[in-house]
Amino acid sequence: MYNKQLIKQIAAIGLCLLPALSFANALAISNNTNEDSTSRIIKDKSRKCTDSMKNDAGITRAHEQNHPIDEANIKIACHPNPENCQAVVYMNDHCGDPAIATVVFSKSQGVLGVSSIPGSGYDINAPIGTFNVIINYASSVAK
């Protein structure tokens, strides 16, 4: 009797934790600008824009906070190498030039690096090892 009750309690705790665990590696993008943003994923010779993701998942709208890109979408977009995915960031909803930065990330380790394009007018804050990307206007170009 005691063992059945203990097993039920452990199962209940496990079920409560599943959503948190499955969402643990989502990338959260906050866009603190007046423009939408998208990324072009660089892989092999193709450079697919995130605007083609289902339900506009790859477009972070102006002023949107913590826009989630879930692990499943990261795996699809970054296939065959979701552990070293390069995303060129654009400040519009269709990956139109000019680019403002390149963010390199891993579905399991988070952000690996950021390379901003000087003079773009934008600043990307994406601490190494986190799953958070924040887009701001560069301090000298605040709008």
C-alpha cells in the first residue's frame, strides 16, 4: 500500500516537471525596438529565413518580450548542426538587408557568441551560456 502511494506521488511530481524540462532549452528573444526582427540561419550553402517558421514563430515583433523559439524549431532550423547554429539577425520581418549581427548558439548550451555589425544602430545583448537574446537600439541611436 505504501509503495503504491509513493509511486503515485513520484509520478505526479514527474508530470508537473515535464513542461519545465521540455521547455528548458527554448531561446527567448526580447525586441526593444520599433521594428520586427528575423534571422537567416546559415547552414551549408542554404540560408533560410526564420520568417518561414510555422505560425510566425521565427518573427520577433517590435517590443515583444521573451518570444520563445522552442527546441524543436531550433533543431529544424539548424539541422544538421543544432549545436553550432549561426543566425544572421535582421531588423524586419523578411530577412531583408542590412544585417545587424550574427548570433551563434547551441540547442543545449545556449548562446556561444555574438558578433555585432558596427554602425548598424542596434545592440544585441546575449550573454554566453544563456538562452536569452535582447535587441536594443545602440545607445547613440536611441529612437
